[in-house]
Amino acid sequence: MPRALKKESKKPLPPKLGSESGMTRSVAVFSLLLGPFLCPPALPQAPTPGIPPPKQDRSYHLLREEDDWSFLADPAKRQEFWDPIKYIRLWPCRNDWFLSIGGEAREIWEQIGNDNWGQQPFMNAYFNERYMLYFDVHYGKHVRSFIELKSGLNSYRIGGPRPIDEKKLDFQAGFLEVGTSTGAGSIALRVGRQELEYGSGRLLDVREGPNVRLSFDGFMVKSKIDSWQIDGFAVRPDLDKPGYFDNAPNHAVGFWGVYATRSLPRKVSLDVYYLGLDRKQATFERGTALEERHTLGARISRPVATEQPGLDFDYEGLWQFGTFGSGNIRAWTVACETGYRFPTVRLKPRLSAKADISSGDHPNSKTLGTFNPLFPKGNYFGVLATTGPGPINFIDVHPHVETTFPHGVTASVDWIFQWRESLQDGVYAVPGFLIRAADGSLARFVGHRPGTEIRWQANRHVWFQADYGIFYAGKFLKETQPGRNLNYWALWAGYKF
């Protein structure tokens, strides 16, 4: 027999199709493993008229769920060290099945002297560490899951860590989202643990300044109707406990609302909203009772100029009503910020001024007048993020100057002057609890505080920051004692990927 025919006869015979289901499973596994190599590369196509090219946004958002790395489906656009884990294909020949991984590390050394104006009459210095890691999985265009882990550690603080300082390990977010398209007329349902951040953060913020961020458990419906982005939600805030995976929704607090935004001409944005709050145990100067509060508000804003000199502003007003125990609630606030930036001038200076006022209570009446800021940002009043008074029963004037130096360095200086709106109500902390009762004092001036912040954005990933501020106690604090001056400084370092 010829040698060629002998070699031919030794070829293995094709497998017998004895089990159709077994063969199907083999093909599925084979396709999943080798599919990316078998899919032919897409040929370059000319841009479609009227359709913008895919968005390529490499910025790290405050809410990491808003990061979009889908453009890295094109291997030619992968330029950085972390790009391979920003887009991991999960299904052969499908760009919309992918996994994104990201996170951050942040270290802070903070020092506070005479916290609460001398109620803790010592220098308290401590070290905070924060680590976060997220996994964003897209199962096609209509289904998505997002999980973000958080770990906040505190060392050396006299009195031990506060709830905002330490959380060994838990889920910051963990939700499933199911929706339709992403354009106008879309709607999506999100269920699970999630973060809320709207507007300027005066009422709803993730609490970025403190070591442990805030999250909520519940559901949200996100929709786009014409030019409006409308979100509706019903949630409960998370109770941060210091251990491992032991957070739980606070069943004593219910929170719900509708928040709508849209763009107007000349880069102006409009926000309108309704927010509802139910607290089983709410405490104000007049006492503790069941609180059911409703908030109606509107905000109009324009961003800071980036190319040509221009005016920016942020104006917001709201009305609150409801019940507190057997009485009613009537409260309000008005906040405004106006600035002007010169981006074509050396150091690109921006000058701005804030003026805010929120209502306080008159305990002799049957109506609670104390404004409730709900879940505000920690640094509502500049660099003193976790110390001093919050935006309750106050009047303030707040001038501010900021500049930009070469190599990603920015610097700002501000000075805040603060008074009480009602002389019969006290001073409250940022989270909303009373830290200094009125105690019969008729003094209105609470104090003033200069502050400065220097930040260096070394590159897209690495940043450093230094803060320093002093709160000079005013007549009200000195009359109600203790009334010592408070001082604060902090050094920050962070890395995001």
C-alpha cells in the first residue's frame, strides 16, 4: 500500500453523535472559550450622518456607577495600565456583554482642636483609611448589576471611631437594573443598595468627605421623557455598623421622592423635586416625636466657565410641611451662590459669594419651624467637614476665591460668617442633631471661620490635598459655654482606577 494512503488511513474518525445534549454543551463551551478568537474583527465604518461617535469619557465620577468604559471594546483605544480590566468581554462577538472593575484608596490624617467649641477640650488627631472596589456587569443593553465594596478604618481617635469613621467591610452598593433603551423615552428599574446624589448635595449627597459614605436600600425608577431626566425612589438609609457585612436598613426612617432635571438654553439646568421623610424618633430643641416631613423645591444653576470668562450661579429654594407629633411643620430655606471665572487670565481665578438662610423654631408655637436638610453633604460649609454647625437655623455669608496653578495644583480661600435665624432655637450638627441649645441666649452671631484648601491632581489617578480652618466662636457660643475657638487641619492622599 502506498505510504500516502497509509498516513491517510490513520486519521481519527469523527466522534459519534450518541448524545445530542452532550454535543450541544461541548459546542457551547468551545464557543465561549474560543469565540473571541473566532469572531472576525469589525471593518472600520464611516461615521453615520446625524449620529455622534461613541463617547470616550475617562473621568472618574463621584458615583462610580456612572463610569462608562464601553468604548474600550475597541482594543486600539486601550492606552492605560488599567484599561484591560475596565472592559472584559463576557460573550463572544457581543460588545454589550462586559465587566468593568475599578476602585479607590484614600488616606487622611485629621486633627481637631476644641471640637464643638471646647466640649472636647483637647487635640484629637487620628488616621482614616478608605478602600473601595466595584464590579459593573452589563448583560446586554437592558440588564446590569453593580456591586461596590467599602472598607473604612480608623486609628488613634480619642473616644474611638464614630459611625462615619469606621466600617470594616460591607457593600456600599449592590443593585440589579433592568431597563429599555438609553435614549429619550427610556425607563429602568433599579432594586437593591444604592447611592443618592442630586443637585449641589444640599439635601441628598453620598457624604464623600467623611470616611464612610452613605447608602440606601430600596428601589428606584429612572426615566427619560423628552428633555427631562426623572427619578423616583423609595428607600431606607443604611445603618453603618463597624463590623463585617452587618449593615442593615434603618426601619425607623423611610425616605421617598421624585427628582426631575432638564437642560435650558445657555447651559442652564433646572431641577424640581418632591421629597418625603418619615422618622419614628426625630429630635429638635423642642423635644422628640414622630416626624413626617414633605419637601417641595426647585433649583436653577449654570456651571463654572471653562473656556471664556463667564458667570456661574446656583440658586435653590424649598418649602417643608408635615407633622411633628401632634403639631405641624412649616420650614424653609433659600440658598444662592454667584461666581465669575476668568479662564483666559493667568491662574484662572474665580470669585464667588454664597448667601444662605434656613428657618429655625419658635418652641412656644404649635408648629415646628426648624428646617431639616435631610441627607446633606458633609462639607456644606467649606473645609470643616465633620465639625461645627450644619445648615439648620442659620444665616450665612460666604465669600470664596480659587485659583489654578500649573501642574494640576489648585488653591482656594474662603471666609464664612454665620448667625442664627431664630433666637429661640439652637445650633445643630451637619447630620441634624442638636449640639448647642439656645439656653435663653438672645445673641444671634454664632461665629466666623476662615479656611484654605490646596489640591494637587498629580495625574488622572493620584491626588493630594491639604485643608486648614479655624472657627472663631461668636457671642452666642461664648454666652452658652463652652465658647473656645475650634481649629482643624487635614492631609489627604488618594488613588483612583
